[in-house]
Amino acid sequence: MMGSAKGLPTHLILQAHRASSQEPIGTFRLVKSTSALLPLCPCFRGSRATIWWYAPGFSPWRLCAPQEKEKNEMMRRWFGLSATLLFLCMALSLAGPPARGAAPVLTIAPTEFGLAFINSAETLRSDARLQRGITAGARLDRFPLYWNFVESSPGQFDWSKQDAALRANERQGLGTLAILLGTPGHYYPTTINRHQVLPMPAIGGGPIRDLERLTTSAVNQCSGTPPPRGLYEPIFADGSDWPGGNKVINPANPWARFVEEAVTRYRPGGSAGLNVRHWEVWNEPDLCHFWSGTAQDYARLLKVAYLVIKQRDPEATVIWGGLAHFQNSTFLYELVSTLRDDPMASSFGGFFDAATSHHYSNVTLGFTYTRRIQTALRTTPWPDKPVWITESGVPICNGFPGPECPSPYRATPIEQASYIWQNVAYTRLAGGGPIFHFQLYDDAGNECRAEPPADGFGLITNEPDSPCTPHNSEQRLAYRAFQLATHYFAGAEFLWADIQEGAVRRVAFYDPATRERRLLVWAIGGSDALARVPAAGTVARRISLDGSEESVVPLSGEYQMVVPPATSQNQPTSTTYTIGGVPYLLVERDTLPPLATITELSPISPPTFEVAWQASDPGSGLVASSVALWWQMDGGPWQRWLEQQPSAGSALFTGTVGHTYRFGLLAADRAGNGLTTPLSLAETLVGDGAQRVRVTGQVLTMSGQPAAGALLSIGAAGAFADGAGHFDFPLSVGRWDVAVQGQVLSHGESFLSDRALTLRLPPLSNVIDNGDFETALAGWTVGGTSPVGIEERGGTRDHALRLASAFVPAPGVPGEEGSAGGNATISRQVQLPLGSPHLSFYYRVESDDSAPDQDKVEVIVARDTLVDYVYMQQESSDWGYRSLDLSAHAGQSVTLIFNVYESSPQRRTTVLLDQVMVGESPTLLPIGHIYLPVAR
């Protein structure tokens, strides 16, 4: 049993319902300091009772409910009998319905979700509709409380419709984000002709709503709802704006009076017996058809509302009206500046608890608009205010009731579902949340139409009796996507994100309760892409938008999957993909320890040298300051060196000449996995820097003739090749980069003893960048069914590409032993030079297949309808060099393709590829244009 916090009252709420209906028959609230509490559920006959305990600052706790008999008996043993509670129990069971009271306050966390228009005061919805919103995972329902509807004449308030909607929500356990807006005509400023003010449009709808009014950007030309009369009058009757005590609202400020009436009625403990704790002040005040005043006028409106709400309910959450951003680009900054400069702002947190933003159709706006608000707040004393998203969504095309695609700002049903997951990713990437989706049903969209085409923003189509595009209440794929989002991302913390090789977006979350990583992955471009995800465990669930799942296992420490291309380009006159390709959700429990690396050291180091490290954990994140560095000398015991280090860093280490030192790293992750025993990650022999080795060799042309005059550089040493292409010079022992004419061709080659190198002169004026794959696959396109990977070549820091790093069959392609064949391909567009262009590359074929005409490595040049197989090899090889004449395609734009085909997973064929270059075949060796790959 949770006791009350010292000095705080404990509240006991007894709420009972008739057994035959949802109608509450009574709620009592008892306030004690630390009194014992008695569970009352067994007292009721023919009714259902629930008892809640709460204290300020704590979450409500249900003490008992009808199905919790075991808990009731336990509580009965814990607590003595209370005469007061027995009296209440007996009175409630014998008497008629007492006055209504309040159920537990319903709140929302930054990682949780809401929906717009599950219910509304203007159209009271059925319990079945409300339940579909709750089943989708919504914590709060967002809809407006229109001032102009409530106070139809001065001082006359009719809350009956609002009461009914809010009570229906809370009866189902659904909270409400209430929007306060709508100046009544009798409170318009006297300078405004009320008949010239355009009616306030329906909330929501995104950029495809009434475009004629949206194009009127000048505030003084806007005919939208004006600020109310008396807005700048003092808030309180004592002539001040300062709240305190039991101050009375100034009747000359009708906006302040309306806000007080709403909050006093609907706050916990208010006259309506309801629990509205979240208030949004107006809607999209930066759009002139919602607000014709200035940003300064809106800042005053927000200030008045905030101070009145907090005066009557200090625990309430007050957010500013969600901004649309796209009409008035200066509104946000003027609003923030006005709030910041108010003399009272420092005492009242700028008059808002959270900023609010809206976005539609383009999923990346979840990131862009959130960051825009954060940037604007950076100049204030409250730069870390939360940013809520209270409207976001996209209407459909190619589905009822939308038009045919393509249609501006719309999306296909599967793109709409993809939008929901990606919207979570982009918004949370910027630190925004909670997120409200617009909306549960289609309802009226931008305007009520009886027949398609119309806006379909909903997760569900309209009911058969809807006046707007009636349908059969059909759940779209987006409903299931939203439901899965609320299940997997509510409570999950943002972990990391990146764009992989310019083609794949990966956004990872971590759920501390389950120790699961929950990672979204999708293509951001218009072609299929290979997604690779570092494994955090030994198996994962790959979940699709419809909730279907399959188990996947990692290969070589990573999950690999092909993700489909983006297809949505719904912004007019733009070819940008506004929604990515269909995403996957990868869910796995983090069972692996952190990853740790120490930068490879030179084989021989001076007495004092630098050690650089990096630790990471892609599954749950590192425990802060858990990184510790250890060292070992000559194979002796490990010794602690540095503790509580950052995840990446470097430090100087001093050793003794003649001894070998190894270095290891320990770290722990948030899922409880740890590196507990140091392992050697790097080693070096401490020397005096005097040891030398001899490097000899020859530089040859592509045809095998001597290449005279080439300047070879290894580390700080170097020499020119003689007339026969030979070189011979001394070199300090170590690991060095190898360069020709100042261009690094091989990284971190090891020179521990004398070495002889044979080098080839590549084509001149190389037109291929990243042919050495040192920047991964930048510039290359991956194809085929089997994955590719980048590997560090043994004994160096140089990298090579591996085609077919694993076998993935191609459906429908015959193969041996019951398996289809598989292939891996990389390609790129190349503009070949005129003259005699040549392709050169280094490669190594590794094959277990000896059957003729089966596995093969191919080099293909494709131009228009011509496909030229310029090279093919089937047998294994050590590292070799090839130069291929492409003169037949000189001056043409071609697609250069490297492909590996393999027929069986039992007899693998794979190839390593490096130093791919294309250029004019050299006949002479002009100094300054020599490119010499180090021979393998």
C-alpha cells in the first residue's frame, strides 16, 4: 500500500457504477492526512465500485475493483475498519445517486500519442467510436471548446454539449486536450464589422484547405476571427495581472472570464465533476482565418489564459495554439520575442508549459518544425520547453473518398500508413512529442462533401450515417500502423539515428521496461536499398505495417534486408520524396555487450604514444562513464589505466623501450550487458625509433612495361622510380600510408621487415571517385539479392568491397540442391573519356565451386540496349590486377557493373574488389599525373 507523502493530503476516491450500464451512480472523495484506508468493493451489491488513492505529485493508484477479490482480501487484512467509510458504503448502497464526482486524472507523457476528433462537443459520438480511438492507443482526444458556441450572448453560458462530450470521454477512460478558441461576435472590437468576419473554419486539414484564404498573408487584410474586446484590460478585479489568493476575474476582460468559467467547471474537483488537465490556447493563430490579430495580440491572449488557468488549477498543462508555419513566417519569432520581453515572463515560465506545432503531408516536417521552434526558444530563459505535435497527418488518394493519385499533398493508403511510423521517427529525432494524429475518422476533412472525391485524413472511413462521404467505418492500414506505433514507441526512448550510405534511414529506440531495441528502417530514395542494422542480440522480429511478423537472424553481426523505394512526391512542383519507402520495425532484446575498438597502433612506437578508443552500444546505449581502459605488458596481468571515460577519446601512454604493450577496454550498456574481461584490441612494441627496413620494387605500366619517374611515398620517406621503374630506399619500422604523387592509395600498410612491392600504373585522369571504397559505397548502387560489405584488409587500415558477403537466393532462378541462385551487384554511371579509356581494378575471387558454367564473376558495360560482358572469371585467385580496354565505348555515358553469380549456398563464390579506376591509357608518364595502386 502506498502511503501519503509527508505533509501532503491523501485522497481516497470511491467511484461506483450501476452493474447494468456505464452510468456512474456516485463518487465520494475523502481527504485524510495519513489515515488507514479500507477497500470498499465488497460493500456493493448490484454495482461495480472502484477505489482510487492519489496524492499531489503522484500517479493515481487503484486500490480495488470488482475483479480484484484477492487484492481486496489482502487490503482487508492490512487496514482496520473505518466508521466513516462504512457509513459511506452503506449510504451509497441504499440511497439514490449522489452528486457526480471526478475519476482519476488522465495524463499524457512525451512519448505517448493522441488523436484529433475522437469525439466533439458539436457531434457527440458513440461509445463504440470512442472505444476504437482508445483501442488504437490514444491517451488524449483533442477537440475544441468554442467560446462563441458556449457564450451565445453576454454572460449566458451553455456547457451542456461540452459536458456530454467530456463526460463520455472520461466514462471510457479517455482524457481530453481541450482547445479554447472562438471570439463571440458580441465581443468583437467595436472597430470591426462583425458581418465582414469570415466564420472560423473547421480545425485541421493541412495545406489543402481553403487556399484562397491561405494566400492572404498580410495580417491587416485578413478577415478571420479577431481578438476579443477587453483583452488588454487587467485580468483581475484588483486592477492587476498578478494571480494570487482568491482573486476575482475582472468582468471587463471577457476572455479571462470565459477561461475561468471553463477551468473552474472542468478541472479536477470542479463543478462538472470532470478532469480536464490539458488546455490548448487557440488553434493555428499564425493562420489569418483562425486569428486576424497580431502575434503580440496572441501573446496577450496566451498570457491571460495561462494565468487564469494556473490560478484555478496549478497542476494544469497549458500549451500554446499549434502553429501551421507556412503562411506567416515571422509569427513564431514575434510571439517568442513578445513573451520573452514581458516583465512577468520570468516568474511564469513564459506563460506556457509547452510549445505546439502542426505539420502535414511531408513527413520530414516533424523534424524541421520542431527544430524551428527549439531554435526560436533558444534565445529565451526557457529553451528546453517541450514541443507537442497536436496535428499531423496526410489524406489519401487512390482510396475512398480521395481522388486518384497523384494528387497534391495526398498519399496512397500504404504511404499514409508509412507516414505514421516515419512521423514518429522524425519528430522524436528532433525531441518532439507527444504526437497527435489527425484524425480518427475522415469526418468532413476540409469541407463536408456527400460524394467523393473528398479528404480522407482518417484512420477509419466514415460511418454509414455520416453526412460527409458516408462509408462502412472501414479501418485503413494506417489504423493498424498507428496502433503498432502506440504499442512500440510509447515509453520507448530515442537511442540513435543515421542515414546509411545515403539511401537508408535508421532510427532506433530503446524500451527500458523490456530491454528491447525498436528500430525503424526505410529507404529515402526512389530505388530499392540494402539496409544493414548492427545486431543487439541473436534474433529479432521484423514487423510490417499490418502487424505481420517474421523472425530474422543476423549475419556476421548485422541484420540485412532490402527495403522498398520511396514513391511519394506529393509536393507541387517538387521531385523530393516527402514520405519514405515502406518501413520495417525491427524489435530485439539487447543481449550483447557493447562494441569496443582501439585504433590500431604502429607495430613499433616511441616511448610516449597516443592511444585512441571508441565504445558504443547500438542496442540500448552505454551506461554513462562506464568506459575504463586497461593495459598489459609482455603478456602479464591486466592493469587498470583510466576510469569513467567518455565513449570516445584518446590519451597519451608512456611505456618502456623493449616491451610490448596491449590495450583493452571495459564498458557496460543499459540493458545490463557488459565487457567484463579486458581483451587485447591493439598492441605495440616500444622502440627507440632507430630500426629500419628496406623497401624495394618496381612500377609497371598497364601492359607490364617499366614506368619511369614515379614518385613513391611511404610515410615520410620516398623515392623516384628509375628508368627501369625500380625503387629502393630505407624506411622506419611501422605502419604507414602509401602514396603516389601525394595521393594516398593504401592506408596503414605494415612494414615490420624488408618488403618488395610491384606497382601498376593505372589510367590517367581517373573519372571514378571512391573506387577504393574508403568512404563505404558512396557513389555506387547496390543490386542483386545477396548483400555486399566493406572489409578492412588484413594487416592494413585499407578497405575493400566484398560482393556476396552472404547468400540470398533469387526467387524463380533455378539452382542446385533445391536452392535458387543468388547474385550481388554494384554499379555506377561513368562518362568515359575520348581516346583509349581503360578500366583497371584489383580483385580476389574466393570460390568453392568447380563446376563449369556455374558460379562466375563478371564485369559488364551497359549502354542503351547494348550489354558488353568485358570480363568473366570462374576460378579462385589470389589478389590480382586487371586492365580492360573500353575504347569501344569511348566518349559515351555507360553503366559499369560488377556482378557475382553463385548457384548454391553450399559452394559459395565471393569476390573482393579494390582500386577501381577508369581513365585514358597512358603511353608516357607525365610527372604530376601518376596514380600507382599498391599491388596486392
